[in-house]
Amino acid sequence: MIGTPIGVKPIANYDRDNSFSGFDFNWSIFNLTLKHFDVFQSDNDPYVSLGNGKQLAKELGVELTFYS
């Protein structure tokens, strides 16, 4: 997963994009369905903040692969 907007603001256009409103990830389904995760994030993504990558890696129980 790369630059995934999971709800940690700031996310560009978050408030105006209806696809984000009310969406909640079901982490148990992710962990039961998929066996391997890699999470990549940078600190200069103009759309999705670094906090999203950190939170996603935490929820999935993996290390964040960071790019600057």
C-alpha cells in the first residue's frame, strides 16, 4: 500500500471528497484475508500526510518503509 489515505489529516480534498465520509477500515478483515503487507510513505506527499502511513503500518503490524 502506498500513500493510503486512511483518515489521518491532513489529506488534500478530504472534506470535499464523499468517498472518505463515514468510511471505516475493518482491520480484522484485512488481517484475516491478506497474509503480507508492505506500507510505503514519504514526508513530501502533497495529498496524504506521513501520519497515514504510520497509522496504517501500526494497524497492520508491519514496519513503515519511509521515503523522503
